[in-house]
Amino acid sequence: MSISLPTYTRREMPLLSRRHRLRAIIITGLRREFKRPATIVATAVGVGLVLVSSIVIVLFLGAFLPGQARDLSFFFVPASNGAILFFVTLMASVVGSALIADDLNSMALTLYLSRPITHADYLIAKAAILAPLISMIAVLPLVLTPFVAALLGTFSWTLALEAIGLSILLGLLFTAFYTSVTLFLSSLTNRKSYAAAGVFAVTFGLTIPADILSSSIPNSSLLYVSPWEDYLAVARAAFGASGNQLDWPWALAILLAATVVASLATYLRMKAVEVVSG
């Protein structure tokens, strides 16, 4: 009879791959956001208001815009709807302000990064949560407007398809800007309320003073500091609308540069976070 102690072998659980972890972060984040009343209200009201107002203008084009030509320049009207600016800002502050700030506050960020995902993976996952929600306001209504206009026979399908393509590009530009800037602000603090206030400050704290000062001085160059005015300058050039006070290449360069700089700054901020691995 053997008197030796029995030996046991512990089965090692395989670690999930980076792809699975990223997918889990994105799916979990989107599910959580779509269950939040604030997100649901911001999405429904934002998309509905922009879309309904645009379709009403299409239906009563002669009454609302009697001198408006039935060409591509018409679609600058829905693209310049001020409701887009407000509800994109609202969505970014409601959703995006908490994406990194809450992880910093709960120390969940160190748990994420102690696993086999990189800082870039983490930021990509957070951007993949925020960007689709912003694009539902910045892209979806602008795409549906020319589609409905073509169905109603107000515009030709050739013109509508061209407007849809331009609307997608413009909406993605606006989405990318607000996604990168919001995540940067969220990475600076562990209080989501501070990040949300920063999003509104970037939007209205730059847009309103720029409009007032450019009119009172007058100096239209001051409008370059406003992301909304830069977006409108690019949209006017894309749709061939008149009245552009800014050079659209400079406006486009400013938006792209701000997007890239904010993304890099957020990445460097994440790299500075101490991670306890084990």
C-alpha cells in the first residue's frame, strides 16, 4: 500500500484573445448604453427632430425656401440644422463623458489593461461604443433626408445618391471629431460631470463667442476656432452652397488636426496610467 500523498493537477484556464476581449467591451458597453433612459431619449429626440424638420422642408420646399434651387445645394439646409450640434453635444456628454472617467474612478481601467489588451485596444473599444451613437444623429438623418426626397420625387435619384455620399462623409467627420475630443476630456478626470461640462464648453464656449466677436469686430477669421463653423464651411463647399465666410480647406484641416491631436493626447494620457498586472 502506498503512503505517498496524492497529487492534483490544476487545469489552467486559457486567456481570451485580444479580439474576444475587445468585442466583449464593445458589446457590453453598447448594451448598457441602449438600456439607459438618457441615451434612449437623446437618440430618439435627436434623430426624430432633425429628420422630421428636414422632411418637412422637403415637402414644403416652395413655402419655406422659395428661392432655393432644386439642386445639390439644397441638402446643405438639413446638414446645417442647429439641432445636430445640440444633440451631438448632448449625446457625447451623456455617453462619452463617462466612458473613461468611470473606469478611472472605479479603478476598472487597471483591470482592463492588466489583461492582454493594449492601451490602443482600450481606446478603440471605447471609441467603438461612442462613435455609433453619435453617428445616429450626425449621419443617419442626413442620409435619410435625400433618400426620402428621392422617394417623393422631389429630387432625382442621381442627385439624392450624391447627397447621401456627401452626407456620410460629413457626418463621419463630425462624428470622429466629437468622439476623439470627448474621450480626451473623459480621460482627464474621474468625474464624468466635469467631462460632460467640458464637452459643452468646447461646443458652445467656442461657437457662441466666435460668432459674437466675428460680427462685432468684424473678422470672419475668428470663426475658425468654432468646430461648428468649420463643419459648416466644409459642408457648404461639399454641397456647393453659397455664403462661405471661411476657406473650407483650412476648416477641414483644423477639424482633422484637432481629431488627431485629441486622439494622440488621449493615448498618451492612458499610457501614463499605472497598471498593476498579475
